[in-house]
Amino acid sequence: MHAGWLALFLSVALAACGSTPKDEFANIPPDKLYADAKDDAAEGNYETALKKLEKVEARASGTLLSQQAQIDLAYAYFRTGEKAQALAKLDRFIRLHPTSPAMDYVYYLQGLINFNENLGLFGRVANQDLSERDQQASRDAYESFKQVVDRFPTSKYAEDARLRMNHIVNSLAAGEVHVARYYLRRGAYVAAANRAQAAVTEFRQSPAIEEGLYILAQSYDKLGLEPLRDDALRILKQSFPSSRFLEGNVAASGTQPTKKPWYQFW
């Protein structure tokens, strides 16, 4: 009896080991599978498209179709919220195919993934600005868009990339000023001056430097550095003669005359 049970057990185990998962796309040629994946993506079925594109990438390895599948995979990962996987796929593509004719789009897509303008529900409810969030992704997006503009000036993506670069510069400048404003309100005048100076120096053309100069003057005044304060005020008056920060009540308050979001307690 024991021998019989052992034989039965071994036969079942061997059968299980010999079975492999069925490939539902096994009999579909790569080009047809790619077309089906594009149709799925067009209908918003990115999860299904991902499965098919992964098969295309593997089966058509070494061909232009495989390269295109890699790019489409990155976009599908992006649309399904898998930002890290999308960026990893693009990084790998850039390393392996530096002369690809699609490189302008690859860099543009890389920029779009990092150019996350959607703050989500909490950001909208809290009235949170892009400049108040982590700026590293914005810097990464800027570098990607810059690749498009510098290396592919005639690309159909170049103009939009240039516009997004301008937006990012203004966002980065506003981010520096936001931090400087926080330090000023907290009485950390050296830190406030440093961040305001960084904004004024690095982002000369951004509208945010108007407040940056004001914070710089306020910080220097609190530190007793009157010559530096006067220089900052002089530049503010020359650059923004109608600035609201030059009004008497603003100069006396030492804070920005705007309403704070409800979630800020300082």
C-alpha cells in the first residue's frame, strides 16, 4: 500500500513539474501582436497592452519592432502609474540605442514622466503649488527637455519642450522663494537670505525673483547688514518699480501680503 501511494505521489509531482504556464499569445506573430497592443492602448487598456508589448519586445529582439515596443512599454508603464519602471525602460533604451531616430521622442517622454503637473486630490484641495513640492523631478524633466531642444531643434516636440522648460524654471525659482519665505517667517534670516540669493542668482528672468529680492532685503535688514539691504532694495526698485513689495505696509510687515493656504500654520 505504501509503495502504491508513493508511486501515485511521484507521478503527480512529475506531471506538475513538467507543466508550464500556457502562453496565450503563442500563435500570434509579433507584428500582429504589436498592432493589437496599440489598439488596446488606444482604448485605454494599458494593462493588456503591457502584456502584449512585453512579448513583442522579447520575440522581435534585435529588430526595430522590438525598439518600438520598448518605447511603447515605457509609455504604457507611465499611463498605469508605474513611473519608476517607465523611466528605467527609457534609460535602458538610451544606453542601448543612442542613435535611434526616435531619440527626440524618448527624451521628450522622459521629460513628460518627470514633469508631473498633476498634484492629486490633496494638492488641489489644499491649494498647494508646484513650487512647494520636491523639485528634483522638475530638474530631471528640465534636463530631458533640454536634450530635445538642443539636440533636435527641428523636432515636432521641440517647441512644447521649450515651453515646459520655461514653466519648470519659474517653478524652480518659486520653490526657492517659497523656502526662503518660510525661513523668514521662522526668523532664520541667514537661511532665508541664502535661499533668496540662490533664486535671484540662478533664475534671473523668473517673476519669482521679485519676491526673492524683497526677502533678501528683509533678511539683510534683520541681520543688520544695511549696505546689502539697500543694494537689494535698489535692484528691486529698478527691476520692479511698481512692485507691491515696495508698499509701506508690506515693508513694515516683513511677510508676503498673500493669503496662506489653510494647511500652513507658520
